Amino acid sequence: MLTYLHQIWHSPDLRRKILVTLTLLAIYRLVAHIPVPGTSPDGFAQFLDTRSGAGVIGIFSALTGGNLDNFSVVMLGLAPYINASIIIQLCTVIFPKLEALSKEGAQGQQQLSRYTRWLSLPMGFLQSYGFLILLRQAGVDLVDLSFPAVLLPMLYVTAGCMFLMWIGELITEKGIGNGISLIIFTGIVAEVPMRISAILLGGQTKAAPFMLFAIVSLALLVIVVLFTDAHRFIPVTYANQGAGRGVQGGIPLRLNQAGMIPIIFAISLITLPTIIAQFLSTAPRFQAFVRFLNTHLNSQNPGWGYIIVYFALVLAFTFFYVSVTFKPKDVAESIQKRGGFIPGTRPGPQTAAVLERVSMHLNVWGGIFLGIIAIIPLIFTKYTTLSSADLIISGSGLIIVVGTVMELIRQLNAQMLAHDYEKLV
């Protein structure tokens, strides 16, 4: 380990990128403690401390890495940017022009990234207003929602989201890379010490369940690492232009092809019933419907109905997202154009059928695993004295942390290899 760190430090270019990344992440954490001007975050912090009354607000606080606890200008985190990215990705399937643009290589991806940034602006503006409305429905009156007084807080929050997006892109371009994931990772990890200290001060009633969950989390950490790195290798033989045998290659199909996207989709939908219940809580004619939502689909006090629906959504979105991003027919055509074939399988439609069958099989197990990881913390909150605020890290957060760390290690190794190659040249 020391040798590895020594090699990293003695690579000037890599050292500079690491320092740039750490500086930008430190700026992000500093901004996360700047409250929206004209508001008092103390009352909101006390509201979140109760957690029993916070409802979906507490969940959003956990998902944004604690930015919400200070009623920060970056309280939405990168949610508008992530949602805009998902929308643009889905639009590449719906609209032929965007689909053609996605196939134009680096130039096409740059154009799609530009569309994503522009879409993030109205998304942040709308989500900031929706969130302020949600706070008013939950009993938190920190901002005057009358027009035009509400525009200024909305602009602050939207600007904070754009600022985070800019920092993420700077980390990608000038730092180590993968800036958006590193910002989300930093927000999640920054919450861990505060949650541990809260448990230690919470008395004996939470100590034993907390230790049990900590042990389970360590076991899940090992399993998630293996799961993230697992793949099915499809052998491909490419015809050799000269004499001799063909060139052996292959396509590694990951067990978790969809990454974190299914859980993000599922969280977006599974929290809607709680939001709807809060909006309708003051309407007498909808009280029966509100009681049903609060009983069976309450995200703060999850029952088995909520857990089953959440698991089903993760599994369904795994199949949906992979069907959008992985095209067996296109992959088969690419293999055929390069003079390749899967041993024992004809090029073209038969190759596409094999790839689709293998991908479907992997999606079943990958989706089930993602669903299990997502619901384990919910089961703990249901049968122990722990609440969602007491968990060190959620299942979705665990997958984000593991995926980000593994990708960071791959990037460091690749840049160290490039540095060693430049010395030889």
C-alpha cells in the first residue's frame, strides 16, 4: 500500500490531478454549509432531528449527503443534473436524431452533454419550487412562497445545482475524472461520522442494532465489491488477415449492467406516494386515500407493501434501462463488420440472439441482487429501533461508494501505467 501511494505521489501529473480534485471537493463541502440567504437553517435542522415528522424530507436529506440539513444553496445536490441525464438518455431511444447523434462518437457525446447541461437549468428551477412547496406542506415555513418573493430562493438553489455540476465537470477534465460520482460519493461519506456520533449519543436502545447493522454492512461491502466486478466473458474470434489462426478476443458483459440507475429510478417513483399524501393531507375528501398511502407506501415507516413495490421497481427498471442502453443487434453487427464471430454461432441474427439471451440471464440475477441490497436497510428499520437516519449508509449509497472507489482505482492504475510508458519512451 505504501509503495502504491509512493508511486502515485512521484507521478507529477497524477499528483497535480489529485490535488486539484481534493481542492474542488473541499470547495463543495464548504459550499454545502452555506444556507440559502434570508433563511434560518436552525429551525429546519430541529425539524429534521425529529425525523418522525420529517417524512420524505428526511429521505431527501440522506440522498443529498446532508446538504439539506443546513438548508444549503446546494440542498438539491446533483438531482436535477442526474434527472436531466436520464431524460436525455431515454430521448436517444425515442427521437431518431438524438439516437444518430449518440452514435457519432466523442463529438456526438459532447453535444448530448451540452443538451443535458441546458436541461438541468429548468429542471433545477422546477425542482427547487416543488421542494419549497413540499416543505410548506410538511410544516416548515422558511421561505415566502408568494410571487415574486419565491423567485430569489429558487434562483439561489438552482445556481447551487449549476455550481455543483460545474465542479463535477472540472474534476472530470482537470482532476482524476468521474467528477459527478466523486461529488455524490463525498456527500455520502461526509454523513457517516455524524450518524455514528448520533448513535453513540443515542443510548443503549440503538447500540446493539447499530452494531449488528455495521457487521451486516461490512459483509455487504465485500459482496457488493464482488458483484460490481463480476462479468460474463463472451469469447469472440476475429479473422486474421494473414496466415495462421484468428485473433482471440471477447466481450465482458457485467452482471450489474445498469449500475445505480435502477435504484435512482425506483427511489424517484417510490417516494411519490409519500409526497402525494403530504399534498393531500389537508383535503378532507382524500383522507381515506391518504391513510392508505401512509399505511402501505410510507417511505419513512416502510411496511412490507412498500418493500415489495420497491424491490419490484428496482428489478423492472434494471430490465428497462439495459434494454435502452445495450443493443445486442448493434453489437452483433459491429462484431460482424470487424470480421468476428462467437465460436459455434453464426454471425448476424444468431449472434444477437446469443447476446440477448446472456444479457437477459444476467439481468435477472443482477436485478434481484440490486433489489436485495436496496431493501436490506429498510428491513432493519422495520424490525429494529433504528430509523433511516441512523443507518451508516443505505444500500444504494453502498453501491455508489463501491462503484466510485473501484472506478477511481482503475483510473489511477491507468494513469500510472501511462506515466510509466512515457518514461520508457
